[in-house]
Amino acid sequence: MKLKVCGMKYPDNMLEVASVGPDYMGFIFWEPSSRFFNTTISEIPNHIKKVGVFVDASLEEIINTIKRYNLQAVQLHGKESPDFCKQLKGANKSEINKPKREVEIIKVFSIKDDFNFGQLQAYEAVCDYFLFDTKGKLPGGNGYVFSWEVLKEYPSKKPYFLSGGIGLEETDKLKDFLQRPESKYCYAIDVNSKFETAPGLKEIEKLKEFKKSIE
Ligand SMILES: O=C(O)c1ccccc1NCC(=O)[C@H](O)[C@H](O)COP(=O)(O)O
């Protein structure tokens, strides 16, 4: 199972987290967040994909940020429409990253108690992954787990990231979930606030323990 560590902020901490070996590292490009990032990304190994997290940012802002930070993925955490994702995919193919690999598009859906999976259909062709997070006061990083039971209704074959308040306390529940049919397309686990001592500052020992538990 892949691991994404989101909400990185501090250069030394990025290097420490890199040593744990996640597959993705996320950077929040949404100013109101306590994890808002606008400085320099440390030299982390190439196999760790850098993900830019955006909330209803313009196409221009996203493209400029991809270029500035050499991002390999973008996570869209707002109300971005299928057409917006399509435009981003188009820009991606033509101008962002040629001749390198295309930037992955991760579209986020926030879940409270139930969820209308019908809305995924329009995004199938225009994003690479879905990410399921917990609906809360903020667009992301709320620190609450949603009921994964909802995913029994998952109608798609698109791989998804499971997110929302996941910490070491969820390890047993997660192991159980990963045995179930509804986790067939679960591609990665996304963690954030449950591994912090302060916004954007991750706890390395906890991350090591968690990574082992999902291997
Ligand atoms: O983390 C933030 O501050 C944030 C703010 C606005 C949009 C997205 C944000 N985080 C994105 C993530 O991918 C988080 O890992 C995800 O929401 C889960 O966070 P948590 O509930 O703290 O585990």
C-alpha cells in the first residue's frame, strides 16, 4: 500500500520524512491553512512524488506552481468541476511538463455520513485518482475519520487515496479494511494531522510505525 504524507512545511522535517520512504509528500497551497507552504522544497529523492494541494485555485496559479516546484501531482480539494480538471489535463499534456511524465491529477471528495457516488462518473476520464477525505469545517486537514463503510458502495475501478484523520489508532481498523472487498481499489493512505506535533511538523517515529503497519 502506498503512503502519502500531507501538509509538509519545514525543510529539515521534509528530509526526515523522506527517510521514512513515503510515496507522496503533499504541500498545501491554500493560504488560510496553518500548513500553507510557499518557501523551498528540500532535495528529496525523485521517487517521492511532490503533490501540490489546491482549493479552487485558478488554472494559471496551479500551472505556475507546478512549474515553480516541479510537482508530479496535484490534489484538487475544492469545488473544481470536471471541465476544470479536463482543462488542467489538457494543459498538462501540452505545456506543463513535456517531455517528462504527465502530472497526476487527484480529485478530492469529502464525506460526512453518506455520499452520492454518482458524482464520480463525470470525473472518471479527467483525473487519475480519487481521494476520499472527511467533511469538516476546513477543506482538509480536519483530523476526523469518516465511516469507511460508505465505500462498500464504491462503483468505480479508479484507484483511490483513503484519507481523513488517519493515525496510529486506526491501524487495526485499517488492516481489517484492507482485507475487505471495498478496499480493492484503495491505492494509498493519506496521513496528516494525526502525525503532527505542530501544524506542518511531522513525527518521524510515529510515521515509521504506521508505514510498517500498512506494508
Ligand atoms: O491540511 C490542510 O491544512 C489542508 C487545508 C486545505 C485543504 C487540504 C488540506 N490538507 C489536505 C490533505 O490531503 C490532508 O492530508 C487530508 O485532508 C487529511 O487530513 P487529516 O484529517 O488531518 O488527516
